[in-house]
Amino acid sequence: MTRCRVDFDTSIGDETYTTLKSSTEFMQQFVSSLSLACVEGVREEKQRQVMKLVEAKAELREVQEQIDEATSFAGGDDDADDESSDKSTAKSDVVDKLTKREEELMQIIANQGFDPTSDSWDGPKLRIYFPDEGSAALARRDWKSEVPSCVEFSSCGGVQVADTSKDAVILFFCPRASEAEFVEKILYEMEEKRGEELMLTVMVNPLLVDMGVTGFGMAGRRLRERLIDGLIPAYYLRTLPWGALTRVWPQLFSVWQEDANESTGYRLIKAMDRLPSNPEVEDIYDIENGDMRAPSEGFGLLNALGDFVNGMTRL
């Protein structure tokens, strides 16, 4: 069983939206891709849904044409009232059936090929734990058409009533320091309960150590050792005012600067085998642009002191 972390931050310091809100679109795409890659049967289900989507669109056009034909017939012979009434009733019944079918097809199309009347998932599951029940409830309502049907939604804390006996992948979405105890409890319980059948645990944008909750002392350090330090940084993206800091495992962390002369719009200025601190990132930029000289032995004591102060303020 593998534990890893994914960090995604394109806010560039803008705090208009919470991390959870600003990461939602990325999370939906990430969960869909991860389900296709890791959960058995999802790829086949996706192919069936694509076929259903194509068939639903074709049938919808036919149904709408039939409705237009049925409703375009107006009246009949005024002298044959009884016969006209019978025909009108029969035609009304046909239109009602076609309209009902039209609504069903439009719902299938809106759900990207998923048919709630016939489709159900009975295989391995991917479960997402949200920081609170409110966020999980919104996801149950809004994410159904965005992610595969193997995905289920839970929240950190509260009474856990969901059946987790088929969970194969677990994601903690933006867990905060106040949920650290719950995250650790669920993590160990599921690893013991599911064993090798639990393929992967991913923490997306975790903030499990906070000065106001866990502190920066022994409690925070032990939490880091138990829960955070062992996480593999599988993916990292943080946008900067002048570029970006990225990493895709197993490649190195890389610092990029915007450059209009490059075909991609960015130029690589530094690659490192570890995540550089904020002061180091700014120094890399300044050195690249001639605003300061490169230290003879890398980033030394001053940056170490800067990291400590920065850690005290953030944690």
C-alpha cells in the first residue's frame, strides 16, 4: 500500500477562495483519471457510458422529431367529433410518452452517459474524505456527472456509517489540522482492515500541522514524522507571480520562469531533488535574473534561518 501527496495551488497568494474551492475542478479531473488507472472495471464502464451517450443523443433527435410531427397535427374534421376526440386522446398519450422519454434521454446526456435507472456500481470503490459534512454533501449533489460511479463521498469526523469494505483507493481532500486525529485514525484502520486490497492513499493539499492547533513543538513534529514525512510527493504545482514550481514523480522538483520566447511560455531555471523553501525559490529567481550572486556552497545558513522563521509563521 502506497501513501502519497498531491499539492495543487494556482492562487498566487489570492485568498478570495478557499483552497478547497479553488482545487475542486482539478480534484474532479484527478479523481476521474485516478479511477480509470487504479479501479478495476472503471475503464470498461466508461466505454459503455460513451456508447450510451452517443446512442442517447441519436435517439433524442428521433424523439424530438416525432414530438414535432405529433404536435404539428392540429384538429381534424369538425363533423366527426367522437372520432376526432379519440384520435386526439391517443395522440396526446403518444406525446406524453415521447416527452417522458425525451426527459430521460436528456438526463442521460447531462450525466455523460450514466443512466441512474439502470447503472449501478458493485466493484472496488474510490472514497474521498472531505473536511466536513457540508462539503461532502455538496459533492454528492454536484460531482455525480463529473466523476465515475465508483467514487463515494465521506467527511472527516462525525458518525461513519458508509460501507468501506470495498474501498481500494482513499483520498483526503484538503484535510486541516483540526482533522489530523481523524485522518490518522481512519488511515491506520483502513490499512489494517483492507490490507493489500487498499492500493493507494492520497492526501490532496494537506494542511495537517498548524501553529494554532498542533503547535510547532513536539506534537507537531511527531505528527509530521507519523503522518506527513512518509508521504511521497507524487505531484506538485504552485504558481508564482513570475513562474511556477512543479514536480511529477519520479522527476525532480523544477523551478520555471515565464519566457515569451519559449514555445511553452516557460523556461526551466533550476531543478532540485527536494522541495525548495520559499526563500530558496525567490533566491533562485534573483540569481537567474542577476539580482544576487549564487552562494559558493548552495543555499546555506541564512536560508536555513529563513526556513525556520518561515516555518514558525506558517506552522
